[in-house]
Amino acid sequence: MHAFDVLGDPVRRRILELLAAGEQTAGAVNAVIRDEFGISQPAVSQHLRVLRDNGFATVRPEGTRRLYAVDPHPLREVDDWLGHFRRFWTPPLAALATELARGRRERRPSAPADPPEER
């Protein structure tokens, strides 16, 4: 499965967002996804499996629990591919940052002048 096929699903993207915050149990992921998307536990498990089978997530057993975490390698590959297109948004974002900084400087109250020195 291609990386964008994996990431194209909103449930899998949300699971990755949860895992990006730190290692999560399958039960914790399941609870959030069920609440937000209204899907069953087996459906959540299937999404976790797709992420794991395609290298986006790792799993480690801890007793009876399964702890999931993000594997950053496939995300780096996606980032590398997106690098070809950054030229389309990097200059406009840099220009926006410049304009925002300029606006902050213009709104900043000027410091009161120092009182004249007494002699």
C-alpha cells in the first residue's frame, strides 16, 4: 500500500496524531477513535493493523496490553516527497511571517523617552 493510501484515511491520520503524543495502548486509541468516529473496536484494530503492516506504527506487548507508537521512517519518506513541492508554499509563508512581524512592530507602543539628565 502506498503511503498516501495509508494516510488518506482520516481515521488512520487521527490514530497517528494520537500516537505522535506518545506511546498509547490499543485500548486508549480504541476509546478515542470510537468516540470521535463511531466505529467498532474491530474496525479500529484493522486501522492499527494497516498502520503497523505499512510501517507507520510499531507495537510492543506489555503483559496483556499492546502499546503502539509512531515509526517516523515512512513519514520521513513522505516529507522527502513533499520536498519537491515546498517551493510552492515556502516563499508565501515566509512573506506572511515578514508581514506579521512588521505588523507587530507597528502596533508595539513606543518606549517613553528618557527624561533629560539633570546637571
